[in-house]
Amino acid sequence: MKGTVIAALLVCAFGNAPAARAAFDIPHCSAPFNKLLSDDVYSRYPARVPEGAITPASPDVRRGKPHLYRTVIREQAAGGPNFAGHYTLIRIGCGAGVVCPAIADVGTGKVFFPPELEQAEALLVDTGDIGVETLNYRRDSRLLIVVGTTNEDPKTTGMSYYLWQSGKLRLLRFIPERRLCDRG
């Protein structure tokens, strides 16, 4: 959920953002999210983007975990590539504020459920006017930035930078929440 949406909901309920943050112990993030999620960061890990229109292959959802989520996988994969050149990052809702990502190869139809990132829970912070998603990615980059908690481990709350390479995600960098946000 975007920080601005959270702030707006809290302002509606309490009248102002500082009171809302205090009531729910929601930290104000003074970290430079624009810099942490900038074009420069993504451009360090470029992906080859095929030229011309791509007709996505049907995702292979005949068995296993992809079969359990076949409807959402088919729907989102039909939109074409949105990540790392020729992949579609699929957001599967798996709880309140939690997303379970899948990655579909648009060319082959193969669907990946990376064990390195089985789920990501939103980081509930007030980021002001900056819209910050739980999963941040681009078609022209192999970088996936998670803002939140990964795999239900409180020690992973913050920003995690993953590189998509050879069908796997590799953690490149982690910034803990305490370095991103001021709880005072």
C-alpha cells in the first residue's frame, strides 16, 4: 500500500498525520526514498528489452504451485513483460498487506516462485508525498526492491535489493527499517 494512501486514511480517521502516526506507532520515514528507488539504482542492473511487440506465451499453470494461482497468473501475464526484459512479475495477494510474488517468463511460459522471496509484507510508514510500493521493479532492470518484511522474518524489515539472474533472486543489499525511519 502506498505511504500516501496510508497517511490519507489515517488523516481521515484522526484529522492529522502526526496524531495518526502516534496513535498507531507508525514511523515517519525521513529516508530519501527518491534516491533509494531512483533511475540510477535500477540502471546499474540493466535488462535486455526485446524490440517490438511481444506476444506473451501462455503461462504453464498445469501443475504444482502455479496451478493453485492459475487465474491471477494468467490475468497478469497477459499484460506482457514488466520486469527484467522479458518477464512478468505477478503480484498474488496472500493476506492483508502481503503479496506473494511469482515471475513468469513471457517467452517460454515458465512460472517461478523464488524461495528467496516467498512473500513480502508492506512496510507501514508515512513516506509523505512519495508513493512507495512493497514490490518495486522495472522492465528495463533486473533489480527488484522490496520495501517491507520478507518471508515473515522481522529481522528483514526494511529495504531489500534483489537481483534476478538465471531464474533466481539474489540478495544484493539490505537496509534495516531503523536506518530508514524515525520512530520518535
